[in-house]
Amino acid sequence: MSVVMDLPHPHLIDDCLINIFTFLTEEDLICASSVCKDWNEAADTPWLWRRMCLQRWSFCNVGVLGSEQVNNSWKRYFLRRCHIELKMTKGRPGGYTCKSLRGHTGRVVGLVYLRQGSSAQFTGLGDSGATVCSASADGTVRAWNIQNGELLWCSPVQSPLTGIVSDEQGEVLITSDSTGLIKTRQGQTGQEVASFPTASPHCTLLQYSIDNSWFLTVGTSQGSVCTLADSALTKRSSLMVCDTFRVNILLVSPDRKWITAGTKDNDDLSPKVIYTESLTSPSEDEDALCQCVPVTGCQAAVFIPTQPARLAIIHYNWQQNNKALTVFDVSIKKTKYKSEIQVQQVESFPLPLNNRHSQILLEAKDSNCLVLAADRELWVYSLKGALLASFKEHTMSISSICVDSFRVVTASQDLSLRVLTWRNDRDKGLSLESRYHLLGGSHTMSRGFTHVACDYSSIVASAEGQDGKDVLKVYSFTS
């Protein structure tokens, strides 16, 4: 008697293959797709490539998911972005284009990228030009298509601008000017949405969202922080934090529960952590929940992006007469009758910095990697103080740094950009490798780079003009 065995349902075979393919690298997955028709169909499953994209990059512009066309593009997105990163790693002539964007008649005070809306799946990958907005002391904001160098719009002239940021969605621009006027604009059109007067000649801007609610906290020259709600800029609260010294350190924690505010202008003052709810939804019956961090002379600070509320601060170490980096965890302890902020030290170590380091730049990559720049040097430290890498490749001071999951870009007054890329070795762990430099022109025309910003496939930096008219340098890497 013969026994007839039913084969498993073909969908079960596909599901098993897809599950097995989750353990493959992209190279192995491509090889597997050439084995047979069934393997090809399983290896091209959009879910697999979507998973790989989100594992490798924190943002992939997933706003238009749902259509069949978009699902089929995950593989193409992954391969094209990897190809562009390979070009950015090598930085060879022919792998990128360089454009000079002219139009500002004053100093550029800031640069921000805008997202291109939910219809541009491949924004930053060459299918559509990314938009960069620059604010200038000439009193204008200018929006540029950096792919073709086209000026998209220019705002009406106002008082000299002092700062610019975009909201977390990359759709709204926020600017401050020398009279303390805060304005919000639609990024795509430049149309003004709202304005709010602070009467502060210097403002530090911090935009964040909590449960889909939009907030802007502004640090002023008088030492206070003012919190405004939604892009209409409705005032919610005002709190004094720095006792007449300007607030030029303003950060929000990844869990959105804490705001850190401080000043670099007084060596005796401590930065403060403020319970965000005290600013966004203040109570008339209770004082704002606020606590000093137990260090003074704050020079730079950053929240660790992969932790809820872990704060790294560079400050003066009066006992050893040098500078130190100290890491704190911030939390709240609630009892029946009151709530208390707890700031607990996690690590602390000295830094090779002295008083001549006037500008100190600090960024964090992940839970255990801090990037520090001062004068001509760049250092990478672990949170425990281990020096992972150091570089001294610029001939003049580093003026700005841009750190993401792929690379670090440093801009310098020597009119060059240095590009370094991250490498994660199984044995040695995370390291940073210097790759190449990009030149910004001649010192007969420019004094040096002042700001730098990056997206997936381009680098934009502002060069300070000898004639007072700053120029944007755009380096676009295409596939």
C-alpha cells in the first residue's frame, strides 16, 4: 500500500524561507535571490528589506508606505543608499559635485534641512533635490534646492537674524532676530505663520513634540526660558534659570520629560534640569519642578540619544584646575505629597582641555560614544572616559561638527571639511576612521567655514566671505 504525503502549503514554505532569510546579510540575500524562482520571490519580500533599512538607518522617510510601488522600493532604497554611502566613504572626484550658492549679503547664522513631504520616498537619494534653508544677518531666510542650486524662495527682509531651527517633522522653520522676534514659517513656501516678541537680542531655540503636541522653548539673554505652544506660538510659561546671564545651552531629553538649560558665560553657575510638564502645562498652585546639576562652569552638554534621560556635561573641575566630563541620569521620585528631581552621577573623567579652548563642541552617537571638538582637535570617548580615537588634521580651529550614525563631518576656519566614518569591528568595537577632506575655496575670498549640516547624500557648509557676504558650499553625492 502506497502512502501519499501531502506537501506543506506553499505559503508555509515561503514563510519559513523569509524567516531564515532574516539571518542573512544584504550580500547573502542578493545571492540567495539568484538560486531559484521561489528563493527570488522570498528574498525580494518588501518586509525583509524594510527591516534591514530600519536596522541600519534610524530614518528612511517611510511616510508613503502602503502602496505596492513603495513596498517594492525598499530593496532599491537600501541598495542605492548603500551605494551612496560607499561613494561618501571614498570621496573621490567624480563621485560628488560641488556647488556654490550665493545670494546672502551678510553672515550666515544657521543651516537646516527640510524634508520633502510624504510623496518623496527617495529624498536625499538623488530622485528629488533636498531643500536647505539658511538664515543670515542680512535679515532673510533663503531656501535652496541643493541638487540644482536653485533658490526656491527668500523671505522679506527683517532685523538681522540670529538663529534658525526646524521642527522635528522638518516642515516648519523657526527663526529669531536681533530684536528678539520669534517667527514660524512654512518650510516649503516661506509663508509666515506666526510671530512672538521676546525682547531678547539673543535667543536659543529648542523645538520638540510631546504626544503629537508641538512646543518651542526659547532661552533669552535675560536668563529665562519661555515656552510657546504650537506653530501659532501661544505662550505657556516663563521661568528664570540663569539669573541675568544668557541661556545658550538648551536641550530636551529623548524621553521628552526633561529640559536642560544653562549658560556658558558664568563659571559659578550650574545648569538646571526642568521637568518639561512644568513648562508646557504649568500649575498655578505649584512652582516649576527644577533642580541644579551639581557642577559649575558648564561649557557644553548633550543628552545621550539612546537613553531616556542621560546627560553628559563638560564643566570646570575646580579641585584639579582643569575641565571634566561628567555623566548624570535624571529621574523623578514621586511620593504621596511631593515630587523630587534626582540627578545621579554615573561617570566622571578629566579632559585634555585648558582655558584657551574657547569653543567646545559635544555630540553623542549612541549609548557609549561621545564626540568632542575643541580648537583643532577631535576626540572620541566612551562614557567611562576611554579615549577611542583622536584626530588633529585641521590647521585652524574646528567651528562646527555634524554627527550621525554613518559619519562625522568637521568644518574648520581653515576652509576645509574633514569626513570621518564609523566602523564597528567585532573584536575592537566601535571606532572612527578619517577618510578625506573637502576644500571650500580660497582664503582670498573666504575666512573659513562657520556651519555644517548633512543629510543622507549631501553636505552643506557656510563659508564666511571676506566681503561680508557668506556663501553656501554644497557637496552632493549621487548614485
